[in-house]
Amino acid sequence: MKKIYVTTGTRDYLQKLKDSYAHETMLLLEGEDGAALFHETDGSTVFQEPRHYEVIDAVGNLGGSFAVLNHIPVTDEGRPLFEYRFSQRARLIEKEPGFVAIRVLRPLSNDTYIIMTLWEGKEHFQNWQRSRAFEKAHHERKAKEEKGQQVKLFPRPSYVTTYSIIE
């Protein structure tokens, strides 16, 4: 199973790290709160102390110019249901203009899943947010959540971060 390892630091430091492992699949992101480097591999990572994730769903290749990361904390007992729901997703996002890739990341060292979508530009993501497909996907999720949930899935609210992708 593919894994993604994440480390943070200054843009300059992470760029040098990425450049020194040019044969590896890496994605450098820069946002308001700093920079992050994602390393996608079937093997081990070159990072010293990364956050570890398993890729449980992947479409497309890492790239584009705009990244959206939805960080979703999930309880231990809620993990199977959460992952099942994601495995049943409508997959409408893949048909959106400007869509580049998606990674659904299972955390191995914390409780927060990451849903990472990559886009050709910010405007493509914003168009997706205004689309019927977005509305349908999120309406169905909300309806499922409201159907008398026996398992507590979310210990605290999710949050979204956005980044520019640095080539």
C-alpha cells in the first residue's frame, strides 16, 4: 500500500530537500502557515520525523498549482464507518474541470485523516464548490450523518487548509 509522509519547515529548506531527492515523488506546498513537503512512496521515506499516512484512495498524479487539505479527526471506533463512507463516494469530483488529483490519507501517527485535492488553479476549486456535484456529494454525506448515528465519528471539528503548489 502506498504511503505519504509529511514534513514541515521553511520553503527554502524543503525545496533543497525535494531537489536532493529528485527521483522521489514529492509535492511542495506553501500556505499562510508555512510550507509542507509530501513524499508519496511504496517504500520508506527520506524524512527524519514525518507524519505517516496510508493512501486509501488515489486518483491522478501529484501536481497542479492549488491544493486543498480537509483535515478530519475521526475516533478509533468511527474509523471503519468513515472509511466505508469514503469508499462509497460518488467520485464526481474527478469529472470537474481543473481537477488534478485526490488522495484520501489514513493517519498512522494521529487521529486526523486528510482529504487532499489538487487543482490546476484556485478558481477550479471554487467552481467545484459552487457546482451541483459538490452540493450532491456533501448533501448525501450530511444526510447519512443525520440518520441517528450510533457511532461517534468526530471528536472535534474538521478544518481546511489551502496551499500553492511549488514546482
